[in-house]
Amino acid sequence: MTALTLTNVNKSFGAVHVLKDISLTVEDGEFVVFVGPSGCGKSTLLRVIAGLEDATSGEIRIAGEQVNLTPPSKRGIAMVFQSYALYPHLSVRKNMSLALRQEGQPKDVIEQRVANAARMLNLDPYLDRYPSELSGGQRQRVAIGRAIVREPKIFLFDEPLSNLDAALRMNTRIEIANLHRQLSASMIYVTHDQTEAMTLADKIVVLRDGRVEQIGSPMELYNNPANQFVAGFLGSPS
Ligand code: ADP
Ligand code: MG
């Protein structure tokens, strides 16, 4: 099954045309990486998929259903942002359960889901701490935990490692790959880092100036880049 289909999606802010005729698909369970230089529209594209911004034109389908007018909380999507945006006055446990409490989930369901996510992310010892008492890597794991407890069909990650140092980036990248194996969800992962793209992706979407330049597996793009831009971006020899 196809989890997500975008057909000729455009997004303008006033006179600024940011996303230009974006068409792509994400299959169930697929790990798709969006790469492209800063300012090419990656975050805007995620926000349009999540419903945090409306598309100016084009169609968005999730599991076959048109969702252009569906509010973010009803799309079965959870987003992990670049800045973790944890609530400083809430414990890790409360940060992770907040969305579920707002949804009105029963207490036992909330406890179960937080416990599962904490186990997956090795956060058990930190559930009663506050964000200021955590390292950067632990905070990012809490941010991921907040997404997991919602049991989304599609995870969106917006440059989740960009605030971490090199060693932590590698660890967290491996953790995200492990999570993808454990959860039966599709993941869309935005980065401007070639190594992240090549190591994580089933499929890479190369974006440039709001357009799709090429879509393919890491090896396809590496061996057969459509143009100099893709070749240069992925470090392939041609
Ligand atoms: P990326 O995530 O690839 O760095 P963004 O999606 O953040 O790129 O931004 C793409 C372009 O859209 C930029 O030129 C940015 O200035 C513009 N943009 C993003 N959000 C808005 C907004 N709310 N209003 C006006 N312009 C915006
Ligand atoms: Mg961005």
C-alpha cells in the first residue's frame, strides 16, 4: 500500500513560490529521505504534508484518502522538529504523554504507550526528570518519544540531528534506523547531510529550489545521477 501520495503540490507565501509541482510517493514502511540545500523548501514540504501549512494547489493523499482539508491531528502523522521544543516545566513523562492526554486517551493506554516508548528509547531512568536535567541527545530522544506514543502511520523528521555533536549524531542515526525496523511506520527524514541520506534511505528525493530533481534509491542516484547537481550533492564521481 502507498502511505502518502503528493500530486503536483505547490506552496506559495504571497508572491514567493516555494514548492513547485512536487509529486512523489511514500510506501508503507518505507524510509524516504528528502535532501537539498538550505532554503530549497524541505521544511515547508514537511509542514504541508503534516497539515501545518495548506498547499496552494495540488493533492495530498494519505493511505489513498485526500487529506488537503484534514487537520494535522487527524492525519496519522507525527513530526519531530529540529529544535526539540520540549516543555521545560513538564517532566519527561508529562512531555511524552501530553498529546495523548489532550486526545483524551484513557490513563492505562497513556501509561502503556509511554512505558513502551521509554523502553525503546532507553529513557526509563529519566521519566521523572525535567528537560533542563537532560543532555542534548536525551532531549532529542524525548522528542522522538513524543512522536512514538501517538502511534502514527507516518513519522516526519526535520533535520533531527542538526543540534547534536558528531558522535551523538552517529548514535542517534543508528537509533532512528533501529526504530524504523521495530515500528511498522513510514518515515520521511529531512537532512542536508549526504551521509545521513545515503545510509538511512530506501528512497531519496533530491530537492532544489522547490522542485524535485530526482527520486531513486541511494545506489540509483549515486550510479545514475540525473544531472551535475544531484551528482555533486551525493558525492558521486560523474
Ligand atoms: P529548508 O528547510 O530547505 O531550508 P524552508 O522550507 O525552510 O527551506 O524554506 C524554503 C523557502 O521558503 C525559503 O526561501 C524561506 O524563506 C521560505 N519560507 C518558508 N516559510 C515561509 C513563510 N512562513 N513565509 C514566507 N516565506 C517562507
Ligand atoms: Mg528546514
